Amino acid sequence: MALITQLNLTQPDDFYEALIDMHRDFDEAQSQAANAQLILLLANHIGDYATLMEAIRYAREGVDQPNPSAAQHAADAPRVAA
Amino acid sequence: MSSINYQTLSFEYRRCAEQDAVAAATDAARHPVIVVGAGPVGLATAIDLAQQGISVVLVDDDCSLATGSRAICFSKRSLDIFDRLGCGDRMVDKGISWNVGKVFLQDEMVYTFNLLPEAGHHRPAFINLQQYYVEGFLLERAQSLPNIDIRWKSKVVGLQQHGEPGSADAFVTLTVETPEGEYALRGRYVVAADGSRSPIRNMMGLDSKGRVFKDRFLIADVKMEAEFPSERWFWFDPPFHPNQSVLLHRQPDNVWRIDFQLGWDADPALEKTPERVLPRVRALLGPDVKFELEWVSVYTFSCLRMERFRHGNVLFVGDAAHLVSPFGARGANSGFQDAENVAWKLAMVLDGRAPDALLDTYASEREYAADENIRNSTRSTDFITPKSPVSRTFRDAVLKLARKHPFARQLANSGRLSVPAVLRDSALNSADNDGFEGKMVPGASCVDAPVLSNGAPAWLLAQVGNAFTGVIFCGNDGIDAATQRALKALQTGSIPFRVVVVASHGIRHAVHDLEDAIVLEDAEGLAWSRYDATPGTFYLIRPDQHVCARWRTFDATQVDAALKRALCVEGVA
């Protein structure tokens, strides 16, 4: 099961607004806690280890390579499932 | 017997033959094996070797057993090993058997696990037993064996290896310091079971590398009458010890182990004082419970491993070779697995039945196992003692989710308790080609099952091990004459070999030509199901009760090749 990187959200703008809204009135620590719980809930829903590893790799690359064109290049490169 | 106070026993130094051999630099006896360190792993190694006919000299720098309860959790696999070593009943009779663990967040239980959810096993998932009893029972077993020479107050202060490593004339000279001076002790092989600070390792300029964890824990063993069940209880952030973890275990003699996380900033000397310990214990037990402090210790821990467990004719076992955090009970329990692994291989090499290269597989198999134990232990430790703010955030998120959402309960890691490593990739295994289900893959240690022996209840594991064992599952059609002849040839061959017939219920065919075979009846069908057996299924099992090959039908040529492979004998196709 490859990670879906094309748009898959049924209500993308609504989702994004709700994601930001989840943090309403939270301080930094509370936001971190909510994010962590959200990640764990979503990860369990996905379940498949290889898919999760792919997502973790993209997230890591996105921060390790702040140059957007380089990150895009990496995302486009052919991949071998881990 | 249990009135013996094993903590205060003291053993006498005795002069040995080597000390009277005047200037016998080269003439002194060369022992087959010298085991250094009479702790639990050294004792188990010595007993296992002696049972397999190898004379052992066991030296120890001290003259007493463990002080304090120390390691207390002994796993099912260790109990199976103790059974084979002839002291399982004493351990289990004295120990507290348990299978269930509970994990609490604050004052709420969030997760419970049963480590042995099925019936039909001789031994429980764990017993709790103070280390001094384990050492005492092992020592009494060792003392009953005529071919173990135990030398107390004999400290190894020097080590020299001679000869071409791997050759038959390679040996080791130890310089042993005694109250009457030093002497030279020579052995073909040395098993270093001399503990986490291993003087032998240091003498050889070797080290054990890994991670040191920045946290301190307090062990308070308290004696009291209490109503807690015989279970492992682990609290994250309990009201009686906020922001830290606490672990509770029941031990024999009304002793309870309470393990409090203190944090890195705690002062170890101060935290050991009764003024600091008593209020912590009272906070857990309540103000009215009467108890006495039995033993108090503040500890830190590391996960370390030697890069290689074999150096020439010196083999490292137990804490000398690898060290884990206590969460998961993977220290002493993995040490006993080292002992059973090295013992039969040494016996085969010393008896001339296998080349020295077999001992290389002790190192490769147990290095693999050590990695698995360290990985599990490190994960538990990272969960209990998060190393970074983000690690702490995720840990707390798991625990918060665990209250409501079942999936998160499995992620709450208070210790993944010791199970034997499956040596799946061992070079001693033969490929599994016949299509089997279940856990008894080549490299796995055998699981037990209830059977009947001459109509009386017995256990499968009691009939397996100490020698190579062939287990054949026999159905309605019995065992054909050609197979019986081939099994008989194995029984009378150059490698000691035992044949066990596991007949399905109601089938107790006379196994005509196999008068030396052990015939068991699988009254409950559990041996057949646990080994995924069909009529004619054959398992080849190592002296340490690990599966090395299995087939749906017996084939003498394949069995012979698998036996050679399991002994590293050249010429295996």
C-alpha cells in the first residue's frame, strides 16, 4: 500500500480549517499534545507499516531539505518500498 | 531446606592440585573448560557442561552468593532450562508464579496482559524469586555433580592465550590469586561469566559499548502481609509518586519489590536512607500498613554489548557480554540462554564430534539475541524515561489516548517481557521446505505440551534435550520398518541421539525395533497442534531444545545432512 500523495481529502478546505481550529486557545504545550494524539490516531487508522514509513520519510525530508525544489525533486524520485 | 539463609552462606577456600605442582609451568593439568564467575549464568554453564560429561573448574573471586534480591523475574524459558539442569522444581516450588501484568495511568488501569493465556504448560510465564535462592539452588545442584570443581576466593588476575586460535592445541592460562598466593590454571576454553564489570574483558583490553540512561531508580524490598495479587503492576504517574513510574512485584517470604523512578537529579546516597524511603513506601501502601525494609538499592542502567562474544578460546556469557535495563527481565534470563547455547557446543567440540568453528555460532547466535534484547529493553526505557521533549509529548499522548482508545494500550510500553530469541537465521538450521504453520520454526526453542508416558501424565520438554533428539509424530499407520531402522541407526551412531515418538491419542503401537525410544502419547492433542504435526512429521532438535530442522516425512539422508550442518561438520551439500 503506497502512501497517497494525490489529493484524497473529501473536504480539503474544511479539513484544513478544522485542523487549525483544533488548536484554538491552546498554548504551545497543549498544541504539541493535541498534534501527537492526532498523529497516533491517524497512524493507527493507516496501520500498514511500510505506508507509515513512507510518510515519516517525507515528513523528515520536508524539514531536512528546506529548499522546496529539492524537496519536490526528492518526492518525485522513484522509490522502493521500505 | 528453605530455612537456609542463602545471603549469609559462606564457602571455604580450599587449596587445589595446581598450587602443589612445583614449578610445573608446562606440566600442569589442562582442564577442558574453566568457567569464571559463580553467579547464576556461570553456575548454569557449569552444570550444563557437567551433565554433558565435561569436567569443569568454576572459579569465583568471592565466597558468597548474591546480597539482596537483585534479579527476581525468571522466565518460562529459564524454568525450562532449570528443569533440564535438574533444579526446576525447587525454583518453582519456592518462587511466586505469575502470568498477568497490569499497567496503570495515575489511578486507572489502562492495560492488562496475560503472558501465558493458554493451558497445557508445565511452567508459568514467570516466577519471582530472589536471586540468592536461584544461585543457592543452582549451587546445590552443581555441588551434587562430581565433575564440577568449585574454587572460591580465586580471583583471575591474568590471562594469556596460547596456540593457533581454533586449533586443537590452543589453550588459555589464567593467573589465579588466592589467600595463599597466585597459581597458573590452564584450560582449553574459558567461559567468562564474571559479570557486567567483567575483569576478564578488561584484562583483554575489550569493551562493551552502548547507551547509558540518565535516570535513577530506587528498589525498596519490603516485608509485609499484603493483599496484592501475584501480578506485575506498573504505574505511570501514580498519585502516590507523581510524574514518575512505579513497579510492584511479589516475591517469596512475604517480600514485595517496589521500584520507584527517581529522575536523574536524585541523590543516590540520600535516597537510600530510611528517612527518604519510608515515606515513599507509605505513600503507596497507606499509613496503616506495617512493613519492614528488607533491602534498598538505588541504580542506574545501560544497554551495552561487546562487539564479539568470542575472542580466541575465551567465550563471554551473561552480563559480561551484554547488559540491558531491568524493564523486561531480559538480563539474567538471556544469560541462561547464553549458558545453554555455549554448553552443548563446547561439549561437542571437546568430545571431538564437532570442529571448533561450532563455537563461532555461539557468538553469532547470541549476539543476534543480545541485539533483540537490547532493542526491546531500549524501547521500554525510552518510553518510561523519555529522552527529549518530543519523546515525552508522544509518551504522554499514548497514555492519554490509552484511557479511551484500545489501540494505544498496546503502545504503552512498561517493559516487553523476556521471551527466548528465535534464531531464525542461524547457520545451524536447515531450510524449512515442507510447509509448516505455527511457531516451531527452525531456530525456535521448543514449547512444552502435556503428554502421557506409560499412561502417566508427563511433559514433552522433559524428554527433549541434553543430546540431539529426533521427535517423530506417529499416527494410525505407525512407523514403517525402514524409518525404524534409520532411527535405530541414529541412536547407535557416533553422535549421542535420542528418539522420542509422540503418538496420537489412543495409538500406542509397539514400535518394534525402537526399544530405546521414548514413546509418549498425546492425550490432549496439544503436542501435535503446537508442532503442526501430521502423521510422520519429524523434528530434529538440538541439545539446547532448539529446533534445527523439520520434515513432513523422515528422510535419513536429509536428517544426516541436517545433523552435520547443526554441528558445523564439513561436507554438507
